[in-house]
Amino acid sequence: MTPIVLALNFALSFAGLAALALSLDRHHRDAFLSRPPKARARGLRVAGWAGILLSLAASVALEGWNFGPVQWIGALTGASLLVVALLSYRPGWLRPAALAALPLALIALPFALRG
Amino acid sequence: MRQGFRQSMAWLHTWSGLVVGWVLFAVFVTGAASYYRAEISEWMRPELQTGAPIDAGRAADLAADYLRAKAPAAQGWFIGLPQPDKPVTELYWWNDLVSPLQHALLDPRTGAPSPARDTQGGDFLYRFHFELNMPPLWGRWIVGLCAMVLLVALVSGIVTHRRIFADFFTFRRRKSLQRGWLDAHNVTGVLALPFHLMIAYTGIVTLAPMYVPWGITAAFKGDETRFFVEAGLSPEVRLPVGKPGSIVSLAPLVATAQARVSEPLEHVAVYNPGDAAATIVTIFEEPKGLAHLHPQIAFDGATGAELGTTGLVRPATRISAAFVGLHEAHFAGPALRALFFLCGLMGAAAIASGLILWSVARLPKAGERPGLGFRLVRALNVGAVAGLPVGLAAYFLANRLLPVGVAGRADLEVRIFFGAWAAIALAALLRPHLRAWREALGLASLLFLAIPVVSALTTGAQAFDGAARFLGFDAAMLATGLLLAFAASEAGRTRPPRRAEPAVPAGRPAQRAAGTPQARSAAPAPARRRA
């Protein structure tokens, strides 16, 4: 079922992109008023790419190579726009929103698999 | 002085973008709207009640009766069969390949002209997207050239953008005016970059046989229909033999065709309907998949015998069809389609912010008189970017406010669209610049917010029966209106709102860019107002 897979994609992409954004000095400062320690920045970067790759894996596994990549890129674009909007208008919300997206992805997963 | 590669690319990006930006903005907006072409058409014909099942075979026969009386000598009839979401038979016919297509809508149950109001609906926006309401060949050439320049601007833009990853998420709307516009341009351009590249490239591919016809001309000795037949895109269509003839009833052919293909049957085309060698082609919706390939079955017009089907296509054709499919996104469900729409709007936003950035970066210093070119670009920016939404809202409002029976109604709607757009463009030349932005965007916002109200008042009960059919459209209009209201309040700001900024180390690009507008806002008031 496409909408639920798209939601899964979107949640994973959003969490991943938010982690990547927070791994950058400027945006970490926006959200936490400090630069990230080195180890934390690296951890965020790894988590970020993991989220993005998981999103790709989910879309390809559930939608096939035909539609999967199209949907993945669409979700990435939408999610990155949301990250930018939050960073610009409500930087403090980025981390809680990203953390909330992960359980949402977990909830969406069984529905996506069944659909 | 040696010019670096990046500088020359920046120059290319700036000027190629400026030249085509005004056209491309309109192409992106109407293209994004075209993802909802069917929904727009449905809204613009509120008389039609969707949902009830319709006998397609009978509708086809009624259409043939109508066309036999109206256009017996036509070269071709193209019958759009009623669908659950489009309960109307749509006819096109042509007497030769030069004069414009003839068009009519029929009630699929009676065969009489449809009771729906005369409008082009979403088809106008769809055709404007690639023909600009010009003669088709002219329009397509212009849009195609603009799309080619868009590809150049995209690639040179990527080269120019030196901090593409570091600034990936950056939108510093509280820094200087120029920085804010540059970030907006970068963010809308980069985040949807895969879409922008895809849509520019596939857009060109869609019309490629028109732009570079020579390969086909050479290989098929000018017989282009042969190419479409051999590529598997079209079944064999017979040439007229010059003897009069008549075609069989369409209903049995429709039934035969529907039994063979599982996709919905969309169109029945009849070539040379008055000739003994007439060909009837049934055309189906494309199967679920990226490729945009409609299955087709051809029949002998005189006997109803099957002549052939479109065969399996080879990889080259399939790839080209997949490009077209990606561009049109027919495969996309509602959620993915919304993302495509959003990406289209981001493209429009990238173009608009680029155009504005051009003028912001060239703001004259306090006391300096702005040049003619500068003022012209700025006025055209207002006309193109803020004028189009005013035109669109006027188009929708005209659909509801013009009397249903007025002659030439569909043309009148289109004329109101262009009239409103042109009025804003002219007003932009006369009004002070920032006020022109605020007033035009404010007007567009009010008009969009008025659409659901006017629609409810004029269509009365129609709008509310069933499962609130136009709720989605109304919500989209309200959202657009609110977005434009926000844009109107943001426009006309000469400087970013004050906020305690963390100290920026000296020499950072942000600070250098910030210099000009801040100096400008410190200038005496009369000088500012002229700008």
C-alpha cells in the first residue's frame, strides 16, 4: 500500500536528515546553542546516513526497483523541506520531532509489510 | 585577470536564468497544477455528477451518431469515453492537420450536448504548461528552448553553489535581505534537485521527436507514422481509399476490446470515418508502471474485424516512455502526487527567488538612480510572479461568476485569466516596487480566499451534496490564499526583523553580503521609498 510505505519512507528520511543537519556545527548551534562534540557529530552523521539508507531499503523492498527510488527521492525532498522549515522557524523542535519519527516508522512498518 | 571556471558558470547561471525565468515560472506553476488536471476540470464543471455507472459502448455509439451528423467528412474523430470521475463524453475531430481541433462535450446517456458549463477546465492549464496558449508548434518550441536553458542553468547552478553540502539545510531568513533570498533560492533548488533535473530532462524528451526530427525523417524517409507503428507505439492505420463507406456500431467493438485488456478503456479513435477503409482504434489507460504506454487495439471500420494491436515495445521505446511517465506521474497515488506537486512548487519558488535575487544583488546604492534595465526586470518580476496567481484565481472565479449560457464562455474565461495577469504586470510598472509586490500578492491572496465562498454561493446545493465533493479543492484554494497572504506580509520588508544575532567572525561571506542592504536601510526615507 503506497501511502503507508510513503509514510514509512518519510519518517525514516526525516529522522535521518534531521540527524545529518544536527551533525553540522551551524544547525547544532541553532538547536542546542553549542557546537557538537566530535564523537557526537560523527554519531549523528552515521545515524543520519543509516536513516536515509534504511528509507531507500524500505522503499525498494516494498515498492520494487520501479517505483521505490522515485518514492524514496520524493520522500527525501519533502522531509528535507520540513527539516529546513523547522530549523528556520522552530529549531528547538527538530530533535523531538526526529525522535518522534522513529517510533512512528516502527508503527508504520507492520502495516507496510502487510499491505 | 583570469576568470575562474566557477565565475564563468556563475555568470552563465545568472543570465541564462534571468532570460528564461519569467516563462519558466509560469511553466512550473501550471505544470504543478496539471498534476491535478482532472480534479480542476471536475470542479470547473459542477453540473456533472460523478459516481453513477455509465454504459461506455452506448456512449461511444451516441458520440458516433453526433459526429456523423456534425463532421462526416472529418479526417479523424477522437472520442474520450466517460469515466467514473469524468461522466462526460469528450469529442475532438479534425478536418485537416492545419486548422484547429474541433471540440464538443456530450451527455454520455443521451448523446445531446452536455449540460455542463462551457469551459476548458484543467486542460487549459495543462496545455499552457507546454504551449503557452500559442499556436502549438510555436509554444512547444519556446517552452522546449526554455527547458533546454533550464538544464544549463541547473548544471551551472550546481557548479556555482560552492557549499552545496555545508549549506544543505541552511535558510538564514533573519540575516541580510540578499542572504535570505540566496538561501531560499539554494534550498528550493537543491532539496528538490533530483526532481528539477528529472523534470527538465524528461520534459525535453517528451517533445524530442519534434525538436530533433531528422533521425526519424532520415530513417523512415519522411514517413513518421511508420516510425510510431514500428516502435510499437501505434497500431497500423490504413490510408483512405477514396471510396465512401460507413463504420460499424462501436458498442460491440468496445465490448470486445474491454474483454481483452484489463485496463480502463479511455478513448476510441476513428480515422477517415467516411471512407471505405476507415480504421477504429481503441486506446486504454496505461497499465500500472513507470512507462507511459497505452495498449491499443485497431479494428476495420467497415467490418469490425480486428486489424492489430500495439506489440511489445523494445527497450529504447520503453525507456523513452518511462521518461514521459515520470514527467506526468500518472502512476503516483495521492500522497506521491502531492509530493510531485510540492516539488513543482519548489521549482517555481527556486525560479522566483532567483529572479528576485538578481534584482536584490543589484540594488542601487542610496542616492543612486536605478537604471532602466534594473527597473524593468523588477517590474517584470512582479508581473510574472505575483501576476500569475492573480490570473489563476481570476480564471477560477470567472468559471463561477460568468453566466452559464453566455456565448464563447470558455474563451472568455481564458481572456479573463490573461487580462488579470496583464493588469498586474502593467500596474507593477506604475506602482512603487515594494508596494506593487505587497498589493499584487495581497490581491491574489484575497481572490484565492474568495474562491470557496463564491463557489458555495453560486453552485448552492450542488457543492454540498454527495460526500462534499469539492472539499479538497476548496482546502487547496484556502491554503494557497493563506500562503499568498504570508508572502504579501513578507514582501515589502526592506530588512530582516531585528534579533540578537550571535557575533559572526569578520570576513565571513554572510557579513560581506550583509553590508549593502543594511547601509541602504539606514538611508533617508525618501530615497528608500523610491527603491
